[in-house]
Amino acid sequence: MELTREEEAVLRGEGGPRKQECMKILVTLGEMYGARKLLPIYSVQLSGISYKTMGSAGTEFLEEMAQEVKFAVPTTINPAGYDVGGPGLVRTSDDFRSKQDRIVKALMTMGAVPTFTCTPYTTDFAPPKGAHLAWAESSAVIYANSVLGAYSNREGAPSALASAVLGKTPDHGLHRQEGRRAQVVVDVDVSKGPIRYTVLGAYLGKLLGRKIPYFRGVRPDLDGLKELGSSMSAWGAVPMMHVEGVTPEAHLQDVRGLERIQVDAGVVGEFQRCLGCDENPQLVAIGCPHCTKGELIQIAKAVKQKGRKLKPGTELWVCSNRQVIQETASAVEVLRQAGAKVIQDTCMVVAPLSDQFPVAAVNSAKASFYMNKKAFSGQKIVFDTTENLIEKYL
Ligand code: F3S
């Protein structure tokens, strides 16, 4: 890789050992993927900041970093393991809280922005079109690339952290036009019935792996794109999608001769059966990824129409971020009056909930994927639409 004089100096250790480590990470990755240089970036999104995912070794590493370095660019962060700045709606042990607090303190010392959300694009920190990013939250990466027209690879925790410290990322993959090309055409046939985007994304994520799809036959709105992308990137590792007539780079694609997949309501409906079981949930959790303003208002409307309070023995969580919650105050009040918990700063996946709620109901295929995983939460999952969950459990 060709490094600038300043970058060479950091690599030699002239900026201190921590910056040197960060530079080594970026240069190693860059060389592995054939990058010629490092690019300046607009922002970083750090994921895995819950103590549930980070553990003690990661916490200590972060604390050591915080003694030496600051973030060089705006660095927004994913949900924590409990509602760190909220009214204390999420029950966790004191031990877990104090460990989580150490992570938050280290991140704040380095200059992180306390967004605590996987949807930084719904906050004041949304990047402009064409911005280069080093984001690590897979659902935000696919949204940024596909919908916002920004450029980010799917970063891991170490590379995103290194980029936050140095304000750079290696110029390869999704940062280059050739890395953003459609690789497979997905023809969606909705003539046999409607298809839920979250389920379609899960089904295709398994099939596509890392391939970039070009969709025909559907026109999702922004919330639909969020659903589709988040489950494709959780069930697979899809970093970007193009949707004909919808996403900003779709018209640049030449799809002649590409592999073609056809899907319809039958095949997607069949797949949906593996997403959940038929048990009684103690928790109904909506908002994976965190609810947008439109989603939150929609949920409040459905709850208001239903016109009664939550059934005893079941909690209803609606997860979103601080800014969206503040900006939808009256919808939030409707939800609170009905007995729902409007949760900020954390989510149903990264909070340690499996002991309290062995069975949880969700509307998101991404949430189903992680909450059901034995190594992660090991919960039993009921999977249904938002409307049906409200109908059944409210
Ligand atoms: Fe966000 Fe948690 Fe889902 S971080 S994408 S709500 S798993």
C-alpha cells in the first residue's frame, strides 16, 4: 500500500503504541484485500458494545485504549446491554450494569457519540451521499450503501475501532465502484400474495451469502428497505442491494447475463415457518433494527385502535433510539399508556434477557436469528407481523 508520510510515521510508532496497532490493523487488511491507499472517512459506527458481546477481555482492551487515544472522526455506537441513559426499564444484574458502564465510560472518554443505536442514519449523524464510512453494524452498512449512497465495507469491531482512532479506512471493496456491482438478479413475483420484506431478506441472505442482489418486482419504502437489508445481512453477509427504480445506484447496473433467482410468496411463506414456534411469549419485542419515526407512529396507531392495555404477564418492548423517541413524543405516550415499554439505548438481542423471557415474540427475522441462536440468547421465538403481535398479546 502507498502510505502518506504521516501514515508511515504512525506505522513506525511515532504516534504511540495504540495508534501504531490501529495502523497495523488497517494496513494488514488493506494489503489482504488489495487496497492501494487509505481513505479519509466521514464517520464510524461501532457495534458489539454490549458487555454481552464484548466480555471482559474486550472491556479491558477498550479501557487501555481509552487511556491513550481519542477518536478522530464522529463515532456513533450500537445499543448497549441495558438502557444506560433511560429510565431503567431493562432489568439486569448490578454486576452486568457495572461492567457495561465501564465499556460506556471508555467509549465516552475516547469521544464516542452516545447514540446507542443500530440506526445512526435516523439521527443527526446520518452521512451524506458519497461519504466514505467505516461502519460495523451490518444492518446500517447495507442501508448506508444501498439507500443513502454512502460507501462502507462491513467492518469488524477491531477494524472499525482502528478507523475511529485514525479517521481512515483501506480503499477496497464497497469503497470502489467495481465492488458495488450487482452480482445476481432477484425477480420477486408478488402475484401470488404479498411478501414480508424481513422474511424475504432472511430467505435470500441464506442463498446469497456475500453477493449483491438486484431486485425486480418490488418497490419497498425506506422502512421496507431497512427490513429487507437487515435480515439479508444477518442471515447472510450481503453488504449492498440494488432495487430497480428505488435505490440510487440501481440505474447504473448492467444486469445482462447475471445469475437469476426467482422468488414468490409460496417459497418465502414456506421458509417463514422456520423462523418461530407456537408457544406463549413473556416478551413481545418490536424494533430490530431500532424503529424509525414512521414505524413508531404506526405501532402507536395500531395500539390505540386496539384500545386496551397489555395483557398481564407479557411485556411489550418497542425499541428505538433517543432522538426518534424524543421526536415522536405523543406516539410514545400512547404506547406508555397502554403499558408498553419504549426502550432506548439497548435492544432485545444485546440485552441479557434469556432468563427473564425464555420465549419471546418478534416481528423481525434478524431478531429471530440471533435470539434463537444457542450461543447467543437461546430463546424460543414466536414470529409474526407487528399487527398480529399487537392483536394477540395486547
Ligand atoms: Fe439493532 Fe439490536 Fe437488531 S442492535 S439490528 S435492534 S439486533
